[in-house]
Amino acid sequence: MQRRPISSPRLLAAVVLALALGACDTQAPDEDSLSTQGAALVDPCSTNQSFQIGAGLYDITGPAAEVGMMGYGMVGQKTAGIHQRLRSRAFVISSPCNGKRAVFVSADLGQVFQGVRQQVVEKLRATYGNLYTDENVLLSATHTHSGPGGHSHYALYNLTVLGYDKQGFDAIVDGIYQSIVRAHNNLAPGSIRVASGDLLDASINRSPEAYLRNPATERAQYAHDTDKRMTLLRLQADDGRELGLINWFAVHATSMGNDNLLISGDNKGYASYLFEKLKGTNYTAQSTFVAAFAQSNEGDVTPNIYGGTNGGGANDFESVELSARKQFNLAKTLYDTASTRLTGGVDFRHAYVAMDAVQVAPGYTDGLWRTTCEAAIGDSMLAGAEDGPGYGHEGSTCESIQDVWSIFNCTLFTTPCQGEKPIALEMGTMQPYPWTPEALPLQVVRLGNVALVALPFEPTTMAGRRVRKQVLAQLSSLGVDQVLIAGLSNAYAGYLATREEYAKQDYEGASTHFGPWTLAAVQQEVDKLAIAMRTGATVAPGPTPRDLRNNQTTVQTGVVYDDKPLTASFGGLVTDARASYLRGETVSVKFWGGHPKNNLRRQGSFLQVQLKSGTSWVTVANDWDWETKYRWQRYDCVPTYGCSHVTTEWKIPANATPGIYRIRHDGDWKSGWDGLIRAYSGTSREFTVN
């Protein structure tokens, strides 16, 4: 995540700017337990190619007005409408040969915060007992920076959003849960085919100098300084129905910049929409085709190959379309040509790790016993990343002090444990609770010959490569031949940089919370999970993470009441459509409206573009379609100051059917007299499209 600064004292700067980002025993581990030697158990699923597969889709769009967005850390960047709705895309995959199943969810979110996962699993347990647990449920975020924030239970991630937003949190938890329920109910016998290919022109490394700190011999093993590989799973029922796809490609969802105010899934969300539109997805149906463009080790990877000055690309919507279509095009090729069937069973291992107190064995470090630290962020986090600069400059490090600020911090605040990092804020020592989580989930999920490593971080390119390589070494004897990183999964605690990149203290290193040996600790603990999977051993659950649902504060404002001029009505027209339009033109209609917080209209829409068919009206576009925009704006109608304008826009597609159209707006308004919320609707005049 990138941030922009505001001038203020040191602590306040760290808090307000940095702060919306982006178990191991304390005893030394037994080195014998970390050995890569040892035979794998006989696998009853070694030749299996048949699975039970279910896919589900549900709306997780939060408040479309006056809630700070999550990602860039801009206090003034608050939602003011919808370009595309956010979705949770869920898949349940079960192997009858061993009776095990796993859930994979890709959600259009900046992060899947720990509290979200806790309550999703809680709801699943209430419905299904022990069928779905922490062990086999993997929730991953696409990392869009254009969604509402306030859904963490940890202070750091809610600060620039101005606190916790329960309405948005509940929408996310329920939407993810509902998508999993649908996937569960849609289970059917089927097969999974896998394909991979390189996408060379959709990403660049935004911290190339830090990447070059990695050993030359290691870098020589790879052709590029970002991972160009896209891996796709095609899911198909035995009766021929196409159920969906999941693909993983590492790139930030930051094509939209920090000046955007419309909710958007960014490039990942739009790529999903393009594929789902191709396959005729019905977003309100219980069973429909689901296309997940999931996130991987994108920590130092930007989609803005042509630059940009506001954290996003040179032009928000064009940049989203450029990146999304490249991902879509390769995914379509892989989907259409996928022929290799996934072979093997489903398995999983999971543990919580006290990441601030890991004793790391010499085999994972520089040959010495090392330890992780209490969570802290560095000065360079305030500077932002290369495509979204903030306050100061990247590379502020105690290794090579460059300014008075660093001298001050390196002298008075940096701990030996944090190495080169000039500490801007130590979240782990805050009272009464840490400002970021310390008991974090690590997870390995096996789907046939493909293994997923779920990490609650944003791993850099090389960090992800190291984890993949070691897990592949552990699981290859089981037939696993591909290991993928599922980034931003199950919780969130900043970045994951290599030891060498950490020393450079660019944005990614400064945002690696637990010190220079964080990656080494993760490698050690993930190794334990992979070894347990290979040998059939169980894994201790680790320390129970905090449940802070009842310890939240906010200064977010609710809706007091909605108002309008005496001569107007809710849903009444402020500015009407013209009588006729040509394809390619934009229809814009403004209504007197209510606040969108009154009703999120999940699984619904704030606008409909309707085509006249005889005496009926047929909806041809909604507020989630690429060609529409729903905009909300507060309007001070003296003397009440409670009015809202809603503007609906439809850019007429080049292939639009000629005919008679209208635009309908649906909303809800809150009475100042009785506090009740009432629905309303309004329509534009009829207009022709030629």
C-alpha cells in the first residue's frame, strides 16, 4: 500500500500517514524437526483426478458514501459512489478419496483482516459444525485500494478511516459467509485442469534497487525482477457445466489512484467482471460461473508500467482497463487450452504463530540463532512507494543515515532487534492492545499437485520465491509440482521483505513489522507445516489470536436524517436526460436522493439502465457494470443541510441495441421525525439511442 504524508509531529505523522496500510514457541525449535529428510506417507489419493467442486459469489460492497477508503492512507479519500461492486468469490474443493475439503475465497478487499476471518469461521461453525475451520478455510484479498475501510479490529488500519465501521464490517463478513454457503450448496462431481503462462507486459518492480540487494546467484535463477507467471485452475462439472476459474498473478491492485472516490475492485475486480460477463454470470443467482483473479506475492510489484503520480496509473479508468484486459486475455487463453488434470487429494495444515517472539534456527538465517521483534514500522513507510510518494524519501536507514530525522530516530528509538530500521511507530508495545496483530495464521493447502501457501503479509517477489522453493522441496515427494503464494490471506500485518531488501529500508522493508528476520521466521514455520503435511503429522494450533470485537472506537458519522426541498421528492429529477443519444455518448441524470448508508443494497443496485420492450422495461445495466457510475454528493439545501444529489451515468456501449431507454435510481431515505428508513425510486425521461 502506498501513503501520502501530512506535516505533524513525529508520532502523529506515523499514526495518520502510515497507518492505513498497506506460533512459534519461544523455545528454540528442534533442528531435527526441521529436517527435509524423511519419507512421505503412502497417499491414497496419488492417482485421484475426481473432486467435488462448488463455486459461489456474493456482494460485499460497503458504504458508498463518507467512509474512508482502505489502502492509500489518505484521510480525505472517502467513498462517494460506485463504479463496480465488490464481490466475494468462494470455492469449495473436496477429494472423496480422503474425505478432506478446503475453501478458497478471493475477496475484492484491501486486506482480509483477522477479525473478519474470525467471524466468518464462527458463522460457518454455527452452520456446519467442524466441517469448516481455521485449518481448511483460506480467505485472500485482491488488495484493491478503492474499497471502504474501517473493517479491522486493530487501530493502525482504522486510523485514517477515522475508526471502526460496523456496517461495512458486517457486510464483508456476511458476504464472504454467503459466498461460501453458496459454494457448499453447489458442490458437484467434477475435474480441475491447470495451466500456466507468462504475462510479460503488465507489471514492473517498484523497488528495483532493493531487489538488487538480493544475492546475484539467486537473481540469476530468474529472468525477471517480478514474477510473470500466471497459474490458472479451470473448474468443470462432470455433466459439462463450466463452474469457474481461479488464477493467481502477482500485481498490486493500484491502477486506481488516491484521488478516486468511487468503489472499485480495480484491475483484479475488472478482470473478474470481464470473464464473468463472457460466461454470462448472473450476480443474483444461487449458482453461476465464478471467475477469481486472486493475489499473490505482489509486495514490490506495480501495474503502473507507464508511471503515475497519485499512487495509481496515469489515468484511473484507463489504467484499470489496461491492466485488467491483459490479465483477462492471458487467463482466457489458459482457460481455453487447459488440458492437464489436477492429480492428488486435498490436504491442509494451519497454525497461529507469535510472530513477535520467534526464535529462528541458524539454518534459516545467516548461520546464527536470530529472533523476531515487537511490531514496528520505519520512517520510509511514510515516504510511500515509488509510484505513490509521500513524506520524506525511501531508503531512510540506520545502515546509512541520510538526514536529521534518521539520526534522531536511529539514536533514540531504534531497537537492536529491528536492525537498520529507524522506527517511526512501534505498534507492538501500544496499550492496552497492540495496534497490529502479533498472533498470525500461516497455512498450507494442497489441491492435488498444486499447493497454496497462505501468508498474512504482502510478500515481495523474492520473498515469495524463497517460500515457494522450500515448500516445493518438502512436498514434491507427494506429487506436488507447483507451489503458489496466496498473499494477504487470513489476517494482515504489513509486508514481507528478504533480509537483503530489509537492509535497504525502502517502503517494503520499512513496512516489514517484525524485524530483519521476519522472512526467515516465516520460512521456518511454513516448513513445519509442509513437513507435517508430507509425513501425515498433526500441528499444534499455536496461540489464540485476540478477539477485539468489543473493543472498538469510532468517530464515523451515521445518517441523522435525509432532506429535500419542499417542492421536490426523493427520486425527483434535478437534471434530466436528453431526448436522444448516439452510441459512445454518456447519459447523465441527477436525482434528489438519500444517503447510501441507509441501505447498502447488497445483491441489488442503486441504478438500472432499462430498455423498453413492448409495455415492459428490461434492465440492461446496473451499478456494477463497467459502463455505469453511481455518484453521491452532499448538497446543502439551506436551512436543513441534509440533502443529497445522486448522479447516475451510463456510457452507451458501441454495441448497444437501438431503442427507447430510461435510467432508474433506487434508494432509501431516513426521516428526521420518526427515524424510519423508507425506500424510494425515480426515473429519467424516456430517451432514444440511435
